[in-house]
Amino acid sequence: MYVVYEILNGVKRQVGMTETEAGAKRSVTCALKRVSKYKRPIAIRYAYMSAEDWKNRPVKMKKVRSLMSGAEVEIPEDTPRCCDPSSELYWSM
């Protein structure tokens, strides 16, 4: 298994998984072609690694303030917005 991820502002975020390395390479190529269609430059990169390496990579933690309780919470830097307690999206689901 291989994980395809994007790198934006130094943060790695998973965008997909494939069974083979060839499938991961194809996914990265397609993602880069999609991004290159934008008129303005976008500082986003795509890459892939094995699922085991992805699971064992070091993840930085960041502190955010929960919208409901106001308490500070530590979450992984690559947490999607829908799982971030400091976003309205998290509380509206």
C-alpha cells in the first residue's frame, strides 16, 4: 500500500491510497497536472510513500482553541478542517 499526499506550507496531508507504486506515481502525476491548470502559481506539491512509512513519520502538533469550550487543544498539524475543533465546520457536522 502507498499513500499519496500533498505538501502545502510544509504540512503533509493524505489525499489518497493505492495498492501499487505505479498507481501512486500515476496519482501524483494527475494531481500535478490538475494544479498546473490554474492561472496563478500555487505552492502545492504532491508525493507518495509507503503506508508503513506514512504511519511511522513524525507529526508536529499544534495548539488550537476549541470554539465551544474555549480550551486549548493539541492536534496533529495535518488534521483536516472537518476534524479541527477550532473550526465551525467541526461543530456543524
